[in-house]
Amino acid sequence: KVKTDIRCYIKSAGRYNITNPVINGLTVHITATVSGVELYSTKNEPLVFYNCHLNFQGVSSTEPLIIDSAYGHWYSENCSNTFEYVHSKVKYTQYGGYINSTSCTVYKMSLQGVNGQISTCTYTVTDPTESCIDITKGSVIKLTGSTTFAERSEPGTGNSCFIRAIDSVVSILHGVGTLTNQPFYGLRMDNCFLTITTQRLNYYQNRSIHGN
């Protein structure tokens, strides 16, 4: 029910329910100062932020701020977002705006028309028909730091890859690892501009890169 900017330091572990999951036009700073803090949308609908400035921060990569939703998805639209030490248990989608994500764990991320940087991220999506990260519709994304992807076991299906990009600019400036030693599939690019730093090309040896 807050109608002004939200600036919150959470000092006690627990599950904090968001009873009104649609937030519009606010600056939302939420910092967890202890481990075991979870933000949860109680209604069976997505947690949605419109035209907001979001700053979510956990304590560390081992003590992240956890975000969950009964709907299994959360969104931001036309927002400027900074996430550090955040663990999203559900899919995250951003439409437009800016993202700066550092040391986060994400189930799956979809970016559409977004500019920004993602550093040291782990993706845990389990559906073999989905990519770990979708970058589409003119997004300009720089991937830095180390990245750990969930394995893709269905090469060539289009979505079952680490990164699927369409009509976007993607710059990969880091090494890539996987969660286990299962088969995996690399990049699928359609009408994209892709750069990979020379010293990191060895990470893509014997991996497929499709598209133009």
C-alpha cells in the first residue's frame, strides 16, 4: 500500500509477502542485511514493476536476497534496475529500460529492448526446451565476469541453448562454465552483432554457434 518511494533494510531472516504485486512509478531500494530473506508474491499472478527504479541487494553470493512468486514469473517494464547478490527462483523478464546485474542466480532471464550489463551470473533453468537467457528486439547487452549456464541437451531446436539472441547486440567478455558435465549447446544468433574476446574463444571450441 506504499504510495511513495520504498527504501527498506531487512534485518531479520524470513519470508516477506507482497500482497499487491503490481508496483508502478516508485523507487524501490530493498537491501537484505542477513541471509534467509525472501520476497514473495502471495497472489497467483506475476510480481510486476512498471516505470520503477529498482535496487535489490543481498549480503553476498552465498547469502542472497531471494525473489519468488506463486505465478512462477516476475517482470519489470521500462525500469532502471540494479541487482546484486539476488537469487530469483522463477523466470525474470524485462521489457525496455536498463539492467546492471552482478553476482546473481537466475532461473531464466529474458531481455527485450534492454540495455545493460550482466556480470558473474548463474542460470538454473531446468526445462530443456528453453534457453538460459533470451536477448531480443534490439537489446544491447554486455556479458562480463564468469557465467554458469544450465546444460542444454537438445541442440538445434532453437531455444535449448545457453544464449538465444534475435535482432540484438551481444558482447561476451568472460569465460563460460556449466553446472554439471552433461551435454550442452552454446549460442543461437539471428540477425545479431556478436563479439567474443579472443582470449575466451577456447571456451566455445567444439560448441555450435548458429545464425548470422
